[in-house]
Amino acid sequence: MRTDPTDTGGLFVRRRPGTAPVHYREIPDAGTVRRRRADRLLAHALLALMVAVNLVFWGPAPLFALWVASQVQYLTDNVGLGLLLGFCFLLGLLFGGLVLLKRIDQAWILVRRAAGFDQRSGVLPVVFGVTAVVTGAGFTVWLLFVGGLGPTISPAS
């Protein structure tokens, strides 16, 4: 008996309808070597796109939301309304970006399968975590040594 949750339909005692393992009559055509190479290149391109969209979360999106908030505050002369609309705009950007990333991740899984890999899960959590650590470390270096706290930590005189 197999105990892999992908074969048993999860933690249920019986199998749910539509969760049986896929059995092919014959082994599916793997495609030509050229086609699999093209699929690998497409998978790398989708991965690079996921990294680029994730990097937007850590810099350009918050800056754009701050710009929108400043414009609303300037036009209405109301700081509270500017903050509210800027925050709502930022949430819209972040949730819209997450929806886009999830779709790119699903496409990445399909392209990896087409390239000949047994890909069952996506790479989105790993990409998100790595970009968060890298941008957090970059911000810390900038804050301490370049633009922020440098003079207050070690004053010039």
C-alpha cells in the first residue's frame, strides 16, 4: 500500500473522487531533445520573471504607493485620506502581484513537466524567501553603511 498523500488523496481513509493516481495506457511521448531544451529555457525565463516580480514587492511597489499617497494628500490637502488611499493602493499592488506570481508558478510547473522533470510543487515560496532575505540584507547594509545610520553610529568628530 502506498502512503504518499498524492496517491491516497490526502489524509482521508478512503480516496476522494478524482484523486486516483494517473495511469497511462502507454508512456507519454517525452518530446524531442530540442523541445525539452526549449522548455527548460522557458522554465528559466519564468523563474527569472518570478524573481523580478518579487523584487518589485521590496522597493518599487512601496515607493509607488508612497508617491500615490503624496499626490492624494497634495490634491486634497488631507493627510489621512492620502495615507488611506496609499495603503489601499499598496495592498492592491501586493495582492495583484501575488495573483500574478501564483499563475506564473503554475505555468512554471507545467513547463518543467514538459521539459521532462517530475515537478509536483512550485518554487514560489523559495523565490519569495530568497528575495526577502537578499533585499533585507541589502537594505541593512545600505542603512548601516551608506545612507541611514552611518554617521550616528560612528560620528566623524
